[in-house]
Amino acid sequence: MKRNKKVILGLMLVIIVAAAISFLIFNNVVNPSTDQTQNSTFAKKSSEEASSTTDTSQESSSEEPAQQEENPYEGEFELPVKNASGFAPIDLDVKSEADDDAKTQETLTPGTAFRILQEEGDWWEVESDEAKGWVQHQYAFINLPDVVPSAVYNNTNTYSSLYRSSGIDIPEVTNTSLYDGKADNERLQKEEFVIPVLYTTAKKINDAQSQALENDESLLIYETYRPHNAQKKVYDQLTELADENSTVKAGADTAPWEMFWFIHDDVSNHQKGYAIDVSLAQIDEQETEFYGDYSVDVVKGYTEYDMPSPMHELSVASAVFTAPVTALDPDAWKEAELRSEMNQAALSLQDYFVNAGMTPLASEWWHFNDLEAKDQVEDHESDGAYSITDVLSSQP
């Protein structure tokens, strides 16, 4: 009997121990230890924070850079004269001070490029490879694209001349490069045509462009300064062609017109710096460009208007009036009779330049003269015996 009781007690003890062990195992599975729970929670939180940081970084990196605020320049041009390129069209004295009686430090030879540092009255402080000092700006050229970047520039004579007469190609001229005239321009951040013109004339061209822009139009500038040797080549070749071709002769050298009204071998207003060859275009697209601290709406797409003749057509087809009118009188043209071929686009172009203070040329719808500038440089006229290919422009 006692033996049976011992067996029963042993079995009960085994059952109790097994139950206790089972309870402990079950409790660990269902309720992990506090340390384990805390570690798991910390790991989860750290993972979430890392994810949040990564997401923020990604969002930050995907944000677009802040747009530069538009800031049009308020002055005589679209950009300041400061740091624009200028050129000596004559032997140009560089003075130690902005005074005609000041010591001459250096004399720049015709065609020399310089950077304009500042303007004071009638003077520019300039810097070139040869000298630094002051020059009288009424006798100097300025690079037009540096101060009027909104306009369209296309000097075809520097890469493929459009010169024809009565629609006939001029040998060794048409479709040829007559001179070099394009350079890398740091200020404009691109390669651009070099368009030198007297400072006084540049102001009037800017005025004409401002008027055009108000009507969603733009000047399409073909040429200002032209080396004399390039012009003489055109004259010589056209003269030879006219002697051989009666059609060319009739168009370019028949009364009341003569050859010199279209091209001649003497020094012209282009060499002297107060003439421009220009057309007019409708603006199709503009884009805001930034130059230093300033913004300009620059023409990126355009459609050139049909004009009375193609650009640089050297014949009566390009004439504005029915007969010649002196180019030396600022008012004589007002009494002249317009040719019926002068269309609205050509008349709009004429209005812009006349309103800006320039005078039309009777024989070419695209040509305008600045007679005020002519008077200013009468005793200091350029002969055009040089080329201009360098620009020293930098950000304004």
C-alpha cells in the first residue's frame, strides 16, 4: 500500500514540474522580456527616423533651384556701359584724367579693343592691353550687342554675303565671307557678331529697338562698321559686272541713279561709324537672359518681314524714293516721293529710326545715317583701314 502511495506521489510531482516548465515556456513566447521589447521598439524607431531623414533629403534634392528674379537695367541702354567693349576708330588719345588738357599716356591705334570701366561726363575710363586711362567717348565705337542684347544680329557679310544686283550674283562677292567679324563674348556667354558703332549712334539704335519691342517686333541688324577694303571689293566687282551685263547696268547705274548710291569705292558712312544696315522682324519667341545682376528679354525666334527687295540688293529695286535725295540734309527726304514698292514693314522700320533721330538713305530701304554723330566726328573721321575682331567685354 505504501509503495502505491509513493508511486502516485512521484507521478503527481512529475506532472507539477512539467506543468511549471510548460507555463514558463508559454509565458516567454507570448510576452517577450522587457529588454527585448525595448530593443525591438528602439530598432523600429531608429529605422523610421532613418527613413524619414532619407525621404527629407530626397525631397530637398528634388526641389528646383530658386529662380533668379528679373531685374531690367534702368539707363540709356538695356545693359550698363560698364565692362562693355569699345574700339578706337582713329588714333585715340588715352589721358591720365577725364580732361582734354591732361597728359596723354598712350595713343590707341585704329581697331584697338578696350574694356569700358566707367563713364564720367564726356569721357570713358578704359583699359586695353596697352593702356589704362580716359578717352573722349564721342570719338569711340562701342560693341552694340554688349548694350542692346535683345536685338537679332546677323552680319551676313562676315560669312556669306547677300550682295546681288538685279538678282544676279556678283562674282567673288555673293555667298562669300568679306571679312571676319564674330568672336567669343564673355559678357553675353556666347559667340556673337562684333557690331561696332559710334557711341552717339548706339543710343539712337537702342531707341529704335525699344520702339520695335513695344509692337512685338525687333530690329534685325546686319551691319554697322564695314572695313573699307571689303566695300571696295564689292564696288570693283559690281562695276566689272555692270560693264558686261546690261541688266545689272540698267538696275544699278541708269539715271536718275548712279552706282555710288548703292556702293562706292570712297570711304563711306559705314567706315565712319554712323550708319546701319537693318531689317525688321516679328518676334515669335523671347527668353529672359541674365547678365550679372541684370535681366533682358532676348529674341530667340523671329520671322523677318518681306521688304521691297532682299537685303543688300544693289539696284533701284531697293530704293526708297523715286529719285535721289541728298543724304547730308536731315529733312530733305521728307519732301521726296516714296516708291510704290515701299511696303508697311519698310515704312515701320523707317518710322522707328526717324523717331530715334536718324535719317533714311534714298537708295536703300535698310540704311540709316546718324547726322548728329557725323557732325561730332567731322574732324576725327575713321577711314576704315582696319578690321575689328576682338572683344574684351565682361559681366556688367
